[in-house]
Amino acid sequence: MSASTVEVFAHSTELADELASAIPADRLVTDRDVIATYLHDEAEWAPYGAPLLVVRPRSAEEVQSVVRACIVRHVPVVTRGAGTGLSGGANAIDGCVIVSFDKMNTIKEINSLERLAVVEPGVVNDDLRAACAEEGLWYPPDPSSAAWSTIGGNVATNAGGLCCVKYGVTRDYVLGVQVVTGTGELVRLGRRTAKGVAGYDLAGLMVGSEGTLGVITEITVKLRPLQEPQRTIVGYFDSTVDAGHAVRAVAEDGLTPSALELIDRQCLVAVDAWKNMGLSADANVLLLGRIDTPGAVGDIEAERMLACYKRAGATWSAQSTNQQEADALFLARRLAYPALERLGPVLTEDICVPKAVVPEMLTRIEEIGLRYDTHIASIAHAGDGNLHPLLITPNDDEDARIRAQAAFAEIIDAAIRYGGTVTGEHGIGLLKMDGLAQELVPPVMDMHRAVKGALDPHGIMNPGKVFRL
Amino acid sequence: MSASTVEVFAHSTELADELASAIPADRLVTDRDVIATYLHDEAEWAPYGAPLLVVRPRSAEEVQSVVRACIVRHVPVVTRGAGTGLSGGANAIDGCVIVSFDKMNTIKEINSLERLAVVEPGVVNDDLRAACAEEGLWYPPDPSSAAWSTIGGNVATNAGGLCCVKYGVTRDYVLGVQVVTGTGELVRLGRRTAKGVAGYDLAGLMVGSEGTLGVITEITVKLRPLQEPQRTIVGYFDSTVDAGHAVRAVAEDGLTPSALELIDRQCLVAVDAWKNMGLSADANVLLLGRIDTPGAVGDIEAERMLACYKRAGATWSAQSTNQQEADALFLARRLAYPALERLGPVLTEDICVPKAVVPEMLTRIEEIGLRYDTHIASIAHAGDGNLHPLLITPNDDEDARIRAQAAFAEIIDAAIRYGGTVTGEHGIGLLKMDGLAQELVPPVMDMHRAVKGALDPHGIMNPGKVFRL
């Protein structure tokens, strides 16, 4: 045991003793081996530190006790859902307490009359969707991680997903949150009513703030009626750039698809290697479009989407008549990221650019990959201009890592120059801090610091993430 | 000329001299008679003070010059669109500068590919909608004041409207804003891309902040494709409470109307007295529902809405087969407020309650009106639970005013007790400051103060509105 380990151990014992009156011992984790499973999210090469302990609260009041103890002792608080984040936002900080929401996963209410649900932060996205479906309701935001990621994490990062192109992101569905504030108060922000403008939109400010402004202990989300059945329109393309032209054509045509996903052959091959789904296509790039407009109007829209594919040079395209096959393609889309991760470290980009420049941006990404001798696979919420180039490196190849990180930075530069943003839906965390400082001018960075200082006066809420103070 | 008038005059001359280098004299208003037309919005009995001068900038840079001069001199800045607000948010403060956006009314861009528009704050809501329609696009937020109110004012108050019940409020359409901050910087917040989570949602924070956090100089809004044709489903009811039951029935049935407006006979009579539209119905209360789902699915939904009306005791109901008649009914709805204003001072409520308690809330409003001997007409965005009881008083009747103000306060109390909010879409301004302090617990009020202090460190942005520091 090193000197610093002894010190961490002493601190953690003191804090654990103090918290013991509020939280049962079996949910105060001090065992280093167990703590090791809570150290970081899925962001490749993002640093993480050594926490004092991990707390697994069962109630907002328990969270409040933890935060209050941390304020007194100036201990950083890092909040964690399922740890599926891709930017390092949930990574441990030296000497922090990790608040893990794995024991707070109750759906408290699904109200069909008011069309809302109230959930604890640890509820898994797909579980909420399934529970809503039983009531004829729909919670749209569907990040690719929906089978694992939690609503709390989704709210902290303002997660997107596949259906955003028509139905918006997490922010668009958060009516209210209960929060333990930076001053240790347990409060409700936002509302349960359909409308409401009483005071500043502090609930909205919490969404996407990545745990830096408070700890969210409950979320009230807006629901929609169940989605109409979707038609799936599949297109094969020779190149990502051709597929990018099809994406642009769909936007120019005025269509509003319920999904428009791009996935390249490398991803399909990786999924097949893992799940043996037999999907590896004859094409280099797949576009998976969906239309959920009901009736004859939807049929016409599907035809228009096919025409857009063809104009952009699709080598094959058709409306899927086999629902099972269509669902398999979308499942492959969701599995692409974990499938590629099995091959080696994957650095995940998350830029979002105007739809007009999707083809140019895809060209640039290819060019950057070649120049840095970096293998780049591509998935994208293409209809939103939200591109996820996946920079794949061999295990234990330091040179390849350095080249990939340089390519990553240059893709960010290009996105900003094209009028885009460094992060469409994954958040800043640790990986995009330089990118944020590039994207925002200094006075706007100062506004961030001012807001952070106002709501987290003790500086304990996930410090050192998103931006430097 | 009183001593204080002399003092105001001296200050205004000094400031005008200082601003003369940045802003031409004809847009620096010091004439007291002209200034008198910029003193207040349409909130009844909300106090207003004497401004130093009125500035009518033509550019964001001119606004910045004004704000910087005001920072140096500790002069409050009050921003103003068309002055159609109903809560006193734009009312002059003693010794302030009024920044009026009547000269900044250019639509800078309508982009059909990215589905966005960029506008100056003084653009009138209906003008933006008309310009978008020419491109096959739609800007949905449609406050009743849409023919006069500006996008800047709509953003400052997070205005709602008739189509919100299906399409959301102003907040849901603001992608980005350009702002002169409380420190005099001219910055852009938000984005032009479909998605983006780079940093805090400061653009969202500006929406609904009623000019207390900065001066908005440009707005980028999201657009939708043109709305489908709407069916209008009209129902007559004996009482507002019966109509409230129909509203609840529509929600219970799982319908998503594109409008669901309640309007009582008093409003129709007032509109007829003004515009001679011949609308005064045989019924005491009208419900105006709309369905814009295309095709046969929409036809079925319209039938379901009729069935809801009937179950709730409609004395007559039908789908309008005459588009002109249907449009006239909605025009009457929009004209109700100005029509009633012609009869005497009108105190406008703006509570929003859960849909489940709409009938109970309407019952309470009637009871409160009787108890305070106050004449209350009713219009409502009923499908949202957003109710606008209109408290009408005779001219120059001090007793009636006091009774109406007491009834106003008691309606707010009731809305909060029913789980509602004191303002659904008009904002806090001056009229609802006590209501806000009732609705929010002290630690949340403190969060408001902290955010205000962080972003408006000199305290010059519309001080004394929304909450007390």
C-alpha cells in the first residue's frame, strides 16, 4: 500500500463513518476491487482518478446527505448512471465520492392523462420505453445505448438517438427535475403542467450540464402517443460521400424521416463477427431511412425517399417488406459501437454539422483518416448531420493512438469550420474540453464559469469536467 | 417642470450626448411626448416609471454601445418589442433606457434545407409565419397577439399560443440567440445545427428570462414543414365546467389536437360589439378543437373528438364544413382579449393546471368570481390546461379594482394548490412576482438570484422584474 493509497483509505474511512448514519454499510462501497468497477465510462483514453468511496443511494434524501457531507469536507461529487458515456463525464476524480444510481431505478409514475412519467435517474432507457408502451405511450429519445444507459445519464448529457431527426432530443422531453443543488438543498425545478414560464428555465439548464451544476435525483419527462408503424427504406452506396449526398437530397426534398442512419461495411462486418447476424452487405455504405407518417401520405414519402437515394447514386435501394430484416438492420446499427470496441480501442467522434455540408464533411473525414493512417469506420445519425466517425486503433500501439488522437482533433477543427459543433449528443466530458474552448468564444466560456460559480459555489460538482475554471 | 423632471432631463441629455457617436439623433428619443408611447405594456395596473430616453437601434452593435454606456453609468436597460405583454415585463423603470426593437425587424434568412430562420427581434410573429409559408415552411408558435407581437418579445416571455397543445412553445423552436450580455459583450449562444450539446444551454436560459439576463439582438429559430390542413370541431356547452369535462375527455381519449380553445359567450359578444362578426352563439361556452392529422386517420380522430364533446354534455357539436366560418371562430378567439379591453380595464390571468383538474379549476374560478363580485370572462388554451380568466372591471371603480385584484390573487393560490403554475405563457413581469415567490421554494428563488448575479453582475438588465434581489 503506497503512502497516497493509505491517505485515500484514511479519508474514505472518515467519510464513510460520517455517512454511516444516513446510508447503510452495504451501499457505502469502500472495497477497492468493487470501486474499480465504477472508475470510468466508455470514453477511450480519458483519464480517471481514485475515488474515496462509491455510494449507492436509494433516495433523494440519501443523495442530499452525501452532498452535504461532501460540501463540508470539500470532496468532489461525481454522478454516474450506467457508465455508457463516451466523453469521460462520469470518470472518477482523485478523492471524489462516486454517486451511483444503480439502486435508484424505480419508475414512479406513468400518467396517460397528463402524458408524463416520473422516474428515478437509474431507470434504464429501454425499460422506461417498454413500461410506457404498455400504457399506449412513447418516450422517444433513443440513444444507441438505450438497452443499457439510464435516463439520469441521458439527461446529464442531453442524449440524442435515432429518432431525434423527427422527434428531438432528451432536452425536448424533460419537464422537470428534482436536484440536490451545489448548496445541498433538495429542490424541484420545472413543472408537471403542459406549459409554464414561472422563472428561469433552470430544469433546462440542468439538462446537458454533465453533473457540474447539481445531482439529479428524479426526472419528469413528457410522453407522446405510441409511434405509428414505420416503413424502412434501405439504400446501398459505394461511398460515405454518395450516402451523404442522399442525406442532403432527403433534406432538400423537405422530407421528415423518423430515422436516417448511415452505417458502413466495417461496422456490419464487426457486428457479424460478434453476433453472426449475416448482415455484411454487398455495399460499402448503408442508409437506413424510416418514415412513420401514417397511411397513403407515408407511402408517398417513402417513394420520395427512394427517389432521393437513387438521385444520389444508390447502387441498390428498396423499401423493406420484411419487418424482421428491417429490425435486424437497426439492431446492427445499435450494436455497431460495442462490436467495433471488441477489435481494439475506439475513439468515438460526435460532431454535428449543417445538413448542407454532410457530403463535404464526410469527404474531409476520409481524407483525414488517410493522412493520419488511421482506420475510421462510420456510423451517423445522418439526417441530423450528427456524424460518429469511429477511430479504431490496434491494441497497445502507441503510435497509432497518437495518430488517432491527432485525427480526432482535426475532425473537430473541420466541424467547427463547417459551422458545426464538437458534440451533437455525447457531451464534452473530458475528451472535448479543448474542442469546447475552440467552439465558444472566451466571453461565452466566462458565462459558463459564472453560472457554474453561481450554482456550485463550493466547486464540488464534477469539477474539472466540461471546462476549466 | 418638477425638480425630479429636471433631474431626469439632465441625465437623459448627458446619456444622449454620449450615445450620439454611436446612434443617430433621430433614433435617440428624448421627447417626453414620444417617450410616453413606450412606457408600458398591456398589463393592467402594473406600475411604470420615467425613462431617461428611448433608443431605437438598427444593429446589434448599436445595442452593445447602449448597454456599455448603461453599464458605466449604472443605468437600467429595459427591452421592448411591440409592447403587447400582459405582465408588465417591458414596463419602464425610473431612470432607465428603453431599447425598442421597432427598427430591427429584418428576416435575415429562411433556410429550407436546414429548416431554420434567422431574424431580428423586432420581426412581427405573423410576418415571420407568412414569409416561411412562402418557402413551404412553418414557424408554429402562435400567441393570440401574433398579428402584433414580435419574435423578440415572444422569446423573452417564452410565449405560447394556440398550436402549443400539439407543437410546443417558443422555447421548443429557439436554436440560438445573439445577445448583448450583462457585461456588454456581443455573443452568440446556441447553434444552427440540428443537434448540439456543447456546454450549458445558455440559449435556453435566455428564453423566458424577460430581459433580466441580457438583450437579445438576433434569434435563430427551428422551422417545420407547412402544417397539414386542419379540421375544426366545434362544440357548444352550457357551462365552462362542462367544456372543461370535454377537455379532460379529449386528453383521456389519447387525442392530440392541433388546437383546443375555450371561449365563452361574453368574449363572443364583445367581439361582435366591436367587429360585428355575427358570432354570438346560442351557447354559453364554445370549444374549438382542431385536428391536423392527414387522411382517414385524421377523420377518425375528428369523430373521436366529437364523441368526447358529446359525452361531456355538449348541447350541440359538429365538424365545421365551412372553412370561412371556422376561421372566423378562431379569429374571434384571437380578438377576444382586445375586444374585452374596450369595455374597461381587464386583468388577465394565465394559470396552467394539470389537464385532470381543468373542470375543478374552472369551477373554482366561477366561485371566486361570484364571491368577489367580479365579472370574469373566460378564454383558454384549454387542451394545455392553460386558462385565461379575464377579470373585467368598470372604468374608474376603485372598489371593483380592489376586488378584482383580490380575486386574481386567489385564482393564483388555487392554481398552485391544484399542482399548476402561476403563468403558463405570459411571464412573471411585475404582476406575478408574488405568485412566483409562492410557487417556488426559497432555495429555488436563491438559485434565480445567483444566476441573475452571475450573468448581470452590474444589475442593469430589467432590474426589479420577475423577482426581488
